[in-house]
Amino acid sequence: MHDEPNDFLVGAAPFAEHERDAVYKAIHTRRDVRDQFLSDPLPDNLVRRLLEAAHAAPSVGFMQPWNFLLIRCQAKRQAVWEAFVRANEEAEAMFPPERRSAYRSLKLEGIRKAPLNICITCDPDRAGPVVLGRTHDARMDAFSTVCAIQNLWLAARAEGVGLGWVSIFHENELKAILGIPPRVQIIGYLCIGYVDTLYAKPELEVKGWRKRLSLDDLIFEDRWGETPEATVTPGAAGGQAPQGS
């Protein structure tokens, strides 16, 4: 370890107002894109910027457990889509009969439409058997990988690129298609491409699947179920008031 770590400290001043507002805008206007993808390919330098943003994410013990598997091959994507369809039919049957028609009406993936798919994985062995910060919660490497996905998602929004997260598949089937080792966990299968329109609110809210919960109902203080005496006014901390995600 470095003898003089303070040599690496830099200032932590708040962002300028326009910079701060841009961060909040990316957060509050980010959407899970399924059907708005354009066919235009993403330039290699743009994909590199998005991956660098993901790779800049925090990780427990600085283990950086992620890998980014870029999938452009149409045959591979067709196989992934077929795996999704099989799992999606199983998923539909899990819902009450009265909700199944609504479920069928939802577009839940853009595997074949988006010009690029990325499978983001987590390697639990990346930093050895004992990892600083993971000693008491083995999930921390997966949580770290989710931070990388969120970084990529926000950077994509800033670049005018849409991203959709596909979660309906059997992991072992997807691993077999993509040649992923058994020990490595799939965290996110992402569809990525340019978009020129986005839903003003989350698509599932627009289509009546669920409504956004009230933030006030989700905040406790000091003990589970205890309501804070004071409530923070939306937007009071700077940036835009929440618009959904």
C-alpha cells in the first residue's frame, strides 16, 4: 500500500449548477428501453466510452468483478431471443389469468432490434477467496456489478443511447449459448442502441402495469417503520424533482 495516500487527495467541491443539473437529468429521464431502438450501429469509440463509465464503478474491495461480453452476431442473438421466448412463456403462466393478456401486450426485450447486446457478468473469484468488504456478505460482488450497469445506463442516457435490461431467461441456458464458465454469474443482459424517443414516464407505468410508489412511504428513520419527523421537499437538494426511472 502507498506510504503517503494523502498525496492522492483532490478537492471535492460541488459541481457547477449546469453540471449538477445534467447528472440529475440523466438519473430522472433514464428509461428501460424495449422497442424504441434505431438500427444505426454504435461507433466503437462511443461503446468504449460507455464501457469505461461502467468500469469506473465502485466495487467492494476494489475487486472489479465484472466482464463485458459484446454480442453482435445475429445467430447468437437469435439463440438468446429463443431462450427468452421459452422463459417468457413460463413467466406468463405464473401470473393470475386476469393479468396474462396485459402481460402478453408488453414488449419486454429488444434482443434482435437493438444493434448491440452486452452480457455483464460477475466473477466471484476475481480477488481471491477472501475479499475486503465481502467477508460477511457474499452478495457484495454482485451488488458491485450492478453499480457498473447503472454507470453504463446513465452514461448511455447522456449519449442519446437507450438501454434495456432483459432478465427473463434461465441462466444456465444463456451461459451455454455464450460459453460463460459455470462459476461466473450473469448479472445483466443488456440491449443497447440509439433512440430518438423515450417514454416520459416508465413504460410499465404508462401502460398501467404498476404505479410509482410515494417516496414518503418508503423513508424510515432510526428504526424500521418509524416515520421521520420532517420530510424533504422534492428538488430541495438541487437538480430536478424526480420524474421516474
